[in-house]
Amino acid sequence: MKFIKGLCSVVAISAIAALSHAGSAQAISFNITRGVAGPNGVTNQGAFSDFSNKAGTRTIDFNSGSAPTTGFAKYTFENASVSSVRADRWAPAGANGEVNEGNYLAVFQGGSVTIALQESLNYFGMNWGAISPGNVFSFFKGDRLVKSFSTEDVNPVAPVRATQHSGEGNGYLHFYADKEADIFDRIVITQTGGGGFESDNHSFHMASYGDPRKVPEPTAVLGLMAAGGALLLKRRNQAQVEE
């Protein structure tokens, strides 16, 4: 009986936690982490999203030497003479500051890159660094601006300091649409003022796959509740037989 009560308590707490998490979300939020190693543990291609292996997440790593102009994410350069996909020492660093030997996306003053998406997203992330003032991130749904952020808005203490960048900050920057009204289908990254906007390993999460941060997923909570109910019914039946 104690076991059943304990199981029911765990199920109830899990369900309440999931619902509380869903109900507390507001607007587009963000955080910055170290990120993780790339496919097969590769560490010389920059940091990848903590959600890169999650269903519904796609990643563009620019290692082909160009940005895609077809497919689910289409990149368009405004003033392409000052922005490009390139490979040099300023490529965003790996999760532990490793040198990134791959290609990355660079945007400089007077330029911007628009990412047009085939589907609505609730998550976008990028390997960011060396972090500079004047980096601007803008999210749109159709022609409506959902939210715009600058370096000053989203740059806490950078979790990674890269020797190859003379100690400048790096990290993996995550943006989340916390409400259905805040999902987006177009992203514009812009550099204002001097310096550059360096990014790599862009990750996109389709809104139809739910919030990538939720652990457990709502379906998993329901599955746990169903399993708990089945176990409780089985124990009751056993008790009746033993009587």
C-alpha cells in the first residue's frame, strides 16, 4: 500500500510540475549554455545545441561552405559584400573553448541575413562568438515582429572564454517561444556598429513537436499516469484473489 501511495505521489508531482512549467511561460525567453559536442563527439566544429538530438530539431552547420537557399530554412544575404560563410580564427568556439576548424556565418556592419522558414518554430539556437556589441536577433511571424534582442539584452557572463579569441566570450545561445502567439517563421540577424556577428551550428525546432525543454514531455507524463493506474488495478485484483 505504501508503494502504491508513493507511486501515485510521484505521478501527481510529475503532472503538476509539467503543468506549472507550461503555465509559467511568457513571451520569447533565452539562455546561454556551453552547448555540446557535435555528431559522433566531434569537438573541432564548434558547439552544438543541447537539443540537437531531440525529435523535431534540425541543424545547419555551414560546413558545405555556403548557407542553404532552398529547403526548410532559406538564407538570404542583404549586402552580401560584407557578410559570408567563411573559415578563420574567429569561428565560434567549441563547448570547452576548442578551436572551430569548420565554416561559420559572419555578418558585419551594414549587413544582415534573413532566414525564411517553411514551418513555424518555437526554438532557435546558435553557437555564438566571439561575442561582440551590436549583434541583433529579430523574430517575425509573417510581417509581424514578435521580438527583437541585442547583445546587451542577452549577453550574461559568457560560459566559454576562448584563447584563440584573446579571451572573448563564446557560448550556445537558445531562444524559446513560450506561447503559441510567439512562434516565428522568419529570423533576421544583423550587425550594427563595428565588430562582427559570428555564429555557427544553427538549430531549429519545429513548433509541432512541442517545447524541446520539457522533461518529461506531456505525453510521457500521461503515459506514467496510465502505467501507475494499471499497476494500481493489478495490485487490487491480486489483493482480491488473495482474500
